[in-house]
Amino acid sequence: RERGEGGSAAAARLCVSCRVVREVRSKHCRQCDRCVVAFDHHCPWIGSCVAKRTHRPFIAFLLTAAVTVALWLSVATRYVATVTTSLSTMPLFWAIFAIAIPTLGGGYAVVLLLQAWRLLGRALTTNEAINWRRYHYLSRDGNGHGGYKNPFDRGSVAANLREFAVRGVSASVGGSRGGG
């Protein structure tokens, strides 16, 4: 187990800013200045943390953004096909602009969605995927040197996605089956 300044596991989970013992998977968010249960990341798009209560709505937001951009691009490409027959270049410029901007933003939303699904399939938060060596519960020896293990992994991508769909991000280790 990870040990903090007094030698105890609780001291290792003590938030020095909030002065509370954090739950497993919790983290202090510097932007929000509070401890957040099952912290994934702080999202500038929504101006809030993606965490236990907000993770599923955030995935729905990304999915909605991706579908909206796909529909927009479908309409915009049809429009481009109609204006390319005219001799004027101005409508063509705006039509290409109407495709380029959503493609960039929508492409970003799709990449975020795919990354989120990849991590959900592994039963990890973004924070854990980046910093797994810092968390005693994600390393075999408890100090980040003995290899990776995930006590939240249900054993398969499908089981992890089902768990997320039904319960959201788990903040407790009990009841998990898999190890990695």
C-alpha cells in the first residue's frame, strides 16, 4: 500500500488543500479547487470536471457533437456539390469554409470520444491512464514499480462498457474480477 507522510495509507490519500481523506479514484482539481470523486479530467469545453456524476453525460455530449458534425457535413457537402456548378467563387469559398471548420472541431470531438471509449473499455479514467504509477491501487507492488494492475477491470471490454453504462465510473474496488 502507498504510504504518506505519517506512514499511513490514509495520510497518502489526504488532500492537503481540502484537508479531507480522498476516496479511491478521487483527485483534487486545481481549476475547481475541490476534491472530485472518480476524477477523469477537468474539461474546458464544459467548464467543469468529468467525474463520477458527470462522466456519462460527458460521453453523451461527445457522441451528440460527433453525430451533429456528421449530419452538418452531409448537408454541407451536398451544398458544395450544388454551388460548384455556378461560376461565382464566393459561395464556393463559404461552402468550403462551412465544411472545414466543423471538420476540425468535429474531428477533435470524434478523437476524444474514441479515446474515452478506449479508456472505458479498460475501466480507467483519463487521469489514471496518464498517472497510473502514482496510484497504489493500480500497481502490483503498491509503489508504481511492480507492474500495472487494475482492480476495476471486469475482465473484458464489453463487461467494462456495460458496467459504465449501468453504474457509471466505479469509485470502489470491491466486486471486480479482472486484473489488468
